[in-house]
Amino acid sequence: METKHTLPWKDTPAKSERIVSAITRIASVLRSGAWQFATTEGLNPTQVDILEALRLRRAGVRLSWIAQHLGVTSASASDSITSLTAKGLIEKGRDSGDGRAVALRLTRAGQDLAARISNSVGFAHEAVADLPQPTQDALFESLLALIGKLQQSNRFPEIRACVTCKYFAANKHSDSKAPHHCMLIDTPLPINLLRLDCPEHDQAPLAVAVQNWRELESA
Ligand code: SF4
């Protein structure tokens, strides 16, 4: 019988396309893991994101910060917060930096639920931790570089990452494993400890943040 052979790589999409496809599929698996859990708790995706964003910010944050952090409108964030407050998962208090402003924080029940949501994607943490250390390092640096590219083209919401922080000083040291510096705690910053979401983050001017992303690219 005659078989028609084709070259399996003939129609292989470009590498950039396959990388984006891989990221999309991983994100979809993670989302569905978290959402399956959240659905049983009667939460929608934005509410899940809010609980996760507040989990490590016990001092509380303002509504405008949440909207900016999630890349949603203030109206959408407000609706979700009203619902989470009614469920007893969020409470309103005074902002420590401005007594007239309202800060939102998790209640004890909210903290417990946010921790369980985080644990629902524990399988992904385990899979990453199982990769060889050099692979983890390369993956982290590559994802950071990609976030930088997307931020510079205004396609990624603001993040409280070292690279966009006013305390970050890029390439201040000759040590290739710890070339950067955190001026807040006045200590070298190893690449593998660069943060994506630091509670102490203070936004650097845009031009400085762009320059920092470029410095990371060229390192
Ligand atoms: S304060 Fe936080 S975000 Fe800023 S450079 Fe230091 S560790 Fe990074």
C-alpha cells in the first residue's frame, strides 16, 4: 500500500508562535485549576484575582490600586469588592498613609480562602520546582524579559516589580549572579530574587523603568 509521507516539521509554526501558544496553554491550565476551586466557593475570576492580590498585603490597599493592578475598570473592581465584602471576605478600614482614604483588606475568612486558592495550583509550583535549577533560572529570566517587552509596548498592566521600582539600581555590581541593588535595604539583589510583586515597591519614573528593562535585556 502506498503511503504518503509528509515532513512533520514542514508546517511547524514560527518559534514565537509556539512560545506564545505554550504560555497560553499553561495559563489556561492554571486558571482552570484556580477557577474550578473558586467556582465551588461561588466566586468569579475577578474576585479570585482580588483575593490573590490582597493575600500578601495585610496593611490593605485602595480600590484604585486594585483596579490598576488587575488592569480592570474601577467600576468592575468596585462590583467585585462589594460582593466580596458581602460574603465577609473583605473589610474596609482606614488607609495607614492617609486617614481619610479607605483601605481594603482580607478578613480572617478571606485570608483562609485566598490561601486555599493559592494551594489549588500547588501542582504547578511542584512541577516548576522539579525542573533543574539552571532551567528554572533561565525560565524566570526569559519570562521577566518578555514582561519587560510587553510593558514597553503598553500591553502589560503595571506590576510592582523590582525593575520598575525607584529603589532598584540595575547592574551596580560585577557579580553576574547578583548584579543589581535594592537601595531600600541597601543590599545587592541576586537575579533569582528579583521580585514581581513587592509590598515595598515604589514606582520609578517611566523613563527610569524603561531604562531598567533595557539594562536587564543587555545583561
Ligand atoms: S523595594 Fe522591593 S521592589 Fe523595590 S528594589 Fe527593593 S526588593 Fe525590589
